[in-house]
Amino acid sequence: MNRTVREYQADDLQDLLAAWESATRLAHPFLTDDFLDQERRNIPELYLPNAETWVVEQDQRVIGFIALLGNEVGAIFVDPLHQGTGAGRALMDQARELRGNLEVEVFAANAIGRRFYERYGFQPLSESIHEPTGKTLLRLQFQTAIT
């Protein structure tokens, strides 16, 4: 298995969207098709141009990505076939190396994401309501250890 974390390139878009779609449908069964269709359009038009995005590539195929907005993890998704293999941890390690302390928002109903962040060491910070969906969001924080 040959796995690499590298900066996103425009020709990664289709693999990135495929990983996003399969992972988001698994983790967010409570989101409507209309909302997901809009997000699918927003990724290349709005999110990618405004974020620092890194991909994890395995055997010349993008299997996941992380998008950073400053210290905020705007998105992290790994194809479900590759979840639990360390791909998500590799992406988060890259973000931590670049930024140190991190924050992320996750839907309270997203058990997969919440488990991942908890295992990584994120701590709860606050709760809010995601206006477009009416669902509860949790803001989590990861702080690097001070030695």
C-alpha cells in the first residue's frame, strides 16, 4: 500500500467528490438530498477556492481530503472503504503539523465523525444550531500539548 498526503490539485476533483459523497451519505443520513446536492455544487465553486486543501492518495487515487480555513477544519472526509485505515489520522496529522491547535464543527448526529474526533483528542467547546438544516452542531477543539 502506497499512501501519500499532498496538496490538492484541480485534477483531483472527481475523486475528491466521490470520497465526499460516499462518506457524507454514510455519516449524515439525516441530511436531505437537496442540501447534499447544493453542497456538491458548493465544494468546487465555493469551498475549494477558499480553503487550503490536502488529499490522501493511495495507489494513485484520492481516497480522502481535509480542507483548512486558518485553524478551522472546514471538512475532512475519507472514502468509507478506507475508513479505519489511518487515512483520516494522516490528514489530521498534516493539519496539526501546519496549524497546531485546531477547531472543527461536527453534527451532533454524526456518530462516525464524533468518534473520530474524540479518538484524535478533540474536546467539546460549544453547541449551536446549523441554520440551513436545523440540526445541532458541536464545536470541538484540539490543543497541542505544551511541553
